[in-house]
Amino acid sequence: MSRPSRGSASYRAVLMLPHAPRLFTAAMLARLSYGVIGLPLLLALYEGTGSYAVAGTVTGLFGLVSALLGPARARLVERRPAALTCLSVSYTLLLAVLATTCAVHAPAPLIAVLAVLTGVFPPPVGPLMRTLWGRLAADEAQRQSALSLDTAAESTVFALGPLLGGFLVAALGAPAAVGACTVLVLVGFGLLAAALRGASMSVSPGVKRSGSPLRVKGFGPLLLPILGAAAALTVFEIAIVAARGTVAAGVLTTLFAVGGVLGGLVYGGYQWRGALLRRPVLLVAAAACCYAVPALDVLPATALALLLAGACTDVLLITAYQLVEELVPEGSRTEAGAWVNTAYNLGAALGAAAGGVLVERAGPTTAFGGTAGALACCAAFGAVATLGVVRRRPSPVRA
């Protein structure tokens, strides 16, 4: 199945690539603003409107607009690299205005419109950085290590972001915490722009853009397992709260995050045999087994299953990013990476909507079983959809 490579040496080699440390550090700072913003934004909207219902709805719309327009922003940056700066400045200014309107208790409709408009402009830092890794890496093995390191770092940032956001709210108040996020955006994207200039890199220099990545054979079916994995996690989070309470749910979801980081780092340290297109099917099938375990109501088994489910999910994302590099032509890869993110975010939103209804009407145990069954269906669909692609696709020649 696999053979060892020098994992730690591989990661050191990745970070020693020309310009990689500056680009990686700047991208992590830019991502930190996305990890932090959630809680301060929700509480600032509540303070500005006086309603948790309005704040929750507007926060959801902010996330939905941001997710749905992610591929369009990535396509814009891919065609016109200067658009990255325009998006960063627009996003910063709108966040600052939104924080101000919340602080002065402006009319709720104005606050809501500003929040949704802000969701139009977040720059596509994750897809952009993964495109750059694809160009910096010398071969497929190094690319796998780079994408694994990047995904593990991103997962860590998004796991720690809410904690930092809570500290900012406690220290500054919610509107000021949103304002502090604008500083993170300015610093992160300022450093990223400087690193790109210093490396003399743009998103797709001199490359004629091909058509939509959704038309690339084998790429579209990849998005369903991504969506299913995200939906499964959010359904599980709701079901485990109902089954075991908030403390146990917090510990178990933390184990999921830890499993994701560890699984991604282990995956990046080995060279794996077998067709890359088949890996998402195997990973989703393994995740389906993990999500069935909580129905047994054995806490240690549930904890281990969530650790493994986290590993499967992060490795699934890394594999998807590898497939973007393998399937999608240069000039459309940043947009393709954004589609992976959009599928994950939409899956999380659908899971949150369906999970509450499923738990309330059928109970947590049924929700666990239904989650596992839905993921198994995703795996079966992926197996059928990719079978012809695997057979027809010639084996790539590796440097």
C-alpha cells in the first residue's frame, strides 16, 4: 500500500524550497483572519441588531455568499493577479465599516446588507497557496508533502482561530474584535503580496486559461465525497451534543481536529501506491465506518472513531488538492481548488440544516446510522463515477 519516505526530511525540503517560507508564513497569517472572524462577527452582529436570530441568519448568509462566490473570486485572481490586492482592500474596508455600524447600532437592515456584501470579497488565499505549492514542488512526492503540510497548518489555524476570537471579544468587545480582524487581513495579505512580488510569481503567468474545471473528466464527481464528508461532520456534531452533552461533544470534536492534523502529516510522509482517483472512494468508505461506531454508544470506541474520521477527512482534502494538480490544466487550478472549498462549506451548511431535523425527529442513534449510510452512498457513487476515468487515464510519468 505504501512505502516509507523520509517524512521529516521531506517537510524540511518543502520549507527549504525557494521563497516557500515567506509565502507559507504570509498565507497562514492571511488564513488566520478567516479562522478568527466567526465568533466576533456573530457577537458584533448581535450587539448591533439586538437579536440572535438576525445575527445567526446574517452570519449564515455571509458564509453562504463567501462559499458560493469562492470559485468566481479564484477565477478572477487567476485571470488578473492584481485582483488579489483589490479583493483584499475591499474586504478590509467593508469589515471596518461593518464593525463601525455594529458599534454605533445602525439600522439592522443596513448592518445585514453590509455583512452580506462583505462576504463577496474574501480573497482566495487557500486555493492560491495550493496552486503556488504545485509550482514550487519539484515532483509529485514533494507536492504531496507540501499539500499535506499546508492542509495540516490550515486545520490548526481554523481550530485555534475561534479561541483567539473569543479572547479578542473578551478583551476588546465584539465590534472592536471585528476591527482587529481587519488588521490581520492587512498584515497577512500585505505580506503575501510582498512575497509574491519577491518571488516574481503570479497566479498563472502567461498561461491561457482553459474552460471550467467542472468540465474536466473526473473532477466533478470528486466534489460529492467532499460535500458528504463535511455534511457528515456537522450532523455528527449536532447528534453527539444531543446524545452526550456539550462537554463530551467538545472533547470529541477536538479529537476530530487532532486526528485531521496528525493524519495529514502522516499521509504526507509516505509515498502511496495505487491510482490517486481511487483514494477518495476508500477514504469516504473508511469515514462511513467511523461514523457508524457512535451508534454503539461506547465512548472509547467513539473517541477512536472520531480521531480516525478526522484523519480520513483531512487526507481526503489533501487527495482532492493532488487531483486538482493532476486532472485540471494550468490556468484553472486555483478555481478548481476553490470548488473543493465550496463543496466542503456547502456540505457543512447542508449537514447543519439536516442534522437538527434528523436528531429531533429520529434521535441521535438514527442520525449516526444515517450519516454512515449517506457516506457509504457517496463512496459507491464515487467508485462508479471514477471507474472509467481510472481505466482510460494513462499512468503519468513522474520525474
